[in-house]
Amino acid sequence: MNIIDDFSKKLLFWFETNGRKDLPWQRKITPYRVWVSEIMLQQTQVATAIPYFNRFMSRFPSLDSLAAASIDEVLELWTGLGYYARGRNLHRTAKIVTSEYSGILPLNLEGLLELPGIGRSTAGAIISIACGGHEPILDGNVKRVLMRAHAIRGWPGERSIEAKLWKLAEKYTPTKRADLYTQAIMDLGATVCTRSKPRCNFCPIEDQCIAKHQKSQTAYPEKKPRKTLPRKETVFIIMQTKKNEILLQKRPQNGIWGGLWCFPEISSLDLIEAWRKELGFDGEIKIKKLPELIHTFSHYKLSIEPVLISCIKTTTPDMGKNNYIWYDKQNPTKIGLPAPIVKLIESI
């Protein structure tokens, strides 16, 4: 038996008795359910994704039902999960598949890669787990297992490192039982070969792991080189009526929180008067500054200065033009809200 076959067979044997087999997306496996779960698990832990997946499947049990929904319905269920482009891409892909593929996900690598939000690893997971096809995957857990097993130095996001890892993933993925192997290597990384305090004594490939022999497991993979995040500033206008209705505005589809509903935003407190006059919000108002919030995105930090404005409810022609709504806290509309907005709404 060669080293490659030995590696794969040890993982498959380990998975039979130690792998996770009762996760929600492992029941009634279909390409649709695997696709949704893989998108949710990008940048998200399994424990966090489970309740979101269950709610999503309850509301959208099929690709057709997802395609027929509005983007607000989709993003409302995504609220709190973060990385909202994933939810938008799910919705876009469902519509494309409905109109161009008769409602059936293409189950070949080329077809899947043409769809929004599906990269090579996600496509590989769909093909292998849902169909048993011979396609490798390379998520964060798999990268960690392979980098430790082969003592590969560097940050896995580097192109040269990633190319080397893809070659290893291709070699180790067996032609038979690829679906079980895919789940096995993901599980190994998630439950045994963890980022910190790896449980090497429970690892089926411990004797083949170079990092273990070197006693340097946590040195692999190396962290992404740090860089100082730039800081941006903004002002959120929290306009509230006596009935606790709050003015919200839908953000553009592109950019941060794309397609979600947020507070109107201005660049400076000095612009509040000009903003409310432009929209026709006249009459007496009371202004109160709230504590500053700092929200960190992957590329920058956003300093948010919330300003609470108590007012009499006003409807103007500009409401629809500027995508404004009055949000009733007592009977909330089902719309997508970023987590910081939810916290602010709850706090006032």
C-alpha cells in the first residue's frame, strides 16, 4: 500500500467510528442542502451555522422556493450570520439555476464555478458529498491538516502555498467513497487537528504527520501577515417617533451590508440639518448623542457615531425614492438587518 492510499484509508476507517454523521445537512443529502450548508460554513463555525441552516431549510425547503423569495426574506434569515454577500449570492444563484438550468444545480465543476459565490472548494464539496464524485476540497480545516502533515511553511492564503495544497488534496482524494473521505478530512480538522491544542493522540495519521514528529504542530499553518487596518468614520441617524417607529434605509446591493436595511448615514454631525430639510422632515426634533461604536470589517474599522433624533412621524415623496421605511419595533417587518443595527435598535 502506498503512502497516498494509506492516508486516505486511515481517514475513512477513523471516520466510520469517530466522524460526525448527524449534522442537519448530512440528513436527506441533496445537492441543494449541501450547497446551502457549504455557503453557510464559509467563515462560520458548525455550531453557529446549525440554527441558521435549520431555519433556512424550514423557510426555503427547495431551490425553487429560494428563487421565488424576495432578497429581503433571504437576508432577514441571514441577519447575525455575517458576510452577507453569501446570502445575496445564494439568492442570485437560485434565480439563475431556475431560469437557465430548469431548477437543477449543475453537478460538474465547470458549471458550478460559473455560479455566484461558488469557488472550487465549495463546488468540490457539492460534487463529492452530494454525488460521490471525485473532486477534492480545500477549506480551512483541510488546509490545516495537510500543512501539518507535510510541515508546509507559510500562510495558506499565498498563491504558491495554495497551489501546493490543491495538488496534495487531489492526490489524497480517493476515486471511490470520495463523499465519506471529504467529510472525514473536514471532521479531522474540525475536531482533532484543531487550531490550538490539537488532539494528536486521537489522530489516525499521527505517525505520518511531520509536524507531530517535530513537536511543532501549532507552528502550522502560519498566521496571515498583520497589517494596520485603516479607520473610517460615519454618523448614523436614528430617527424615532413617539410610537417607537424607526427610520431605516436600504443600502445599495454593492458594498458593505449590501441590500440590508440600516440607519440613514451622513459623514458629519454638521450635516444633520441639511439632511432632514432635503427629505422634508420639518418640525421640532430632539437630538441626543449615543456612545460611539467600533465595528471591524476584514479591511477596515468603522467608527460609528449614533445620533438619536426624536420626531413626529412624517411621510414625504422622498421616502420611496430613497428606499426609506418606518420600522415598527413592536411589529417588525421581515427584513435583513446587520448585527450592529439590531443591537442599536434593541438598545434605544
